[in-house]
Amino acid sequence: MNIIDCPSDSLRIYDSTTLLNKDPKQQCGTPASFTFTSSTTEISMIFISNSVVESSGFQATIALHFPMITSCPQNLGFFQCKNKNCISKQLQCDGRNHCGDGTDESLCDIFFD
């Protein structure tokens, strides 16, 4: 991929040496969420920024899932989703489904009205 294919900032996600997000829409930014599962113990995310100044930057949200861990470390600022993903508590009730199952947005009316 080169600057012609992706005229703005991009993010490439590798599972060890294998590129996971091969779809250019996932590298260049898309409002749709997507999920990858690592088959190794090493994930690398490489952010590439070009010289275009007029863009508004890059935003990414990451949910972690550790099958061997029974709960997220809530004392460190994590929220545990119903599907066992862990996200930052700061991402709760912001109108976006960061968990993938919607549980970070499901009780917002009860707690934040």
C-alpha cells in the first residue's frame, strides 16, 4: 500500500509478522468496527502518518480479551463486558459499542441520567 491507496494516516495491525487488517478500509480508517484474534503472544500496531496537515488525526479503540483471566482489573480502570472483553471505564456510556456486545452502553440510562 502507498500514499495513493491511503491518502491519510493509517494503522497496520500485525500478529507476529502476519498483517491482520489487509483491507485498506481498516488501515485508512472506517467508522465500522472490526475484530481480530491473535494466534500468537505478540501483537504489533504500526501507525503511519503522512505529511498532510489538514486531516484530523487517528482514533482507535481497543478491547482486550484474555480467555484465561476470569475478570478485568477494575481497580486499574477497566470495565468487563458481558462477552469477557476488557475496555477502559472511560469508554463506557459514550454512545459507541466498544465491547462488541453493547454491554458498555446498556446500563447508561440507569447510572448516568
